[in-house]
Amino acid sequence: MAKYAGRITLLLLVLASLVLAGDVTGKWKGPLDGGEGDVLVTFKLDGTSLSGTMSGGESKPFPLTGKLEGDKISFSVEFEWQGTPMKIMANGTVTDTEMKLNIATADASWSSTMTAKKQTE
């Protein structure tokens, strides 16, 4: 019985980490710190892999890829800004209703924070 205790504990920890994060699938909306307007992020979760889009203001949605491990979320978005290729990296924490992110360009020339709320509609 003792040899199974370690396995059971590990299984419970894995299940607890999945419950903590909840389901991030769907739309999330919130402003960048100090920014005008909202950013819209749409996620689809497949296991721990994320896909979806990110857009802000009048911009078209840009594809994103990332991962979710427990309540830790990270993703990247590649796009062009005034003809220059850019990559944004985001990481933070997520609950069933709120996501807090640190966002920065891959070259660290710009950064911000964002708190987004899960949209119900």
C-alpha cells in the first residue's frame, strides 16, 4: 500500500493543477496598463497546448500559440508593425475568470501588463 501512496499523491497533484487553471477556452478582454482600448484574446486549449488569436483596437486578429501548466499561462504572437516583423511574448497566471499577464516584445524594447476578464458571451 505504501508504494501506491506516492503515485496517488502525484496523481492528486496533477489533477489539482488542472482544476486550479480551469478552462481558459473562450474570449478574454482587458486593457494594457496605461493603454487605450481593450485587447481581445481568444484561446482554444488542447491538453496543455494553447492556440487562438490576439487583437487590439481596430487591428485584425493575429494567431497565437502557447501553453497552460496549472495556473501558469504563456503564449506568443507574431505580426507585422509598419512593415517590421514583431513578436510579443506573454506570461502570467490565470483563474476561471481573470488572467494577469506580463507582455513584452521579444527584443524587450517594449513591455506592459494586462489584466483580462473572461467574457461570458
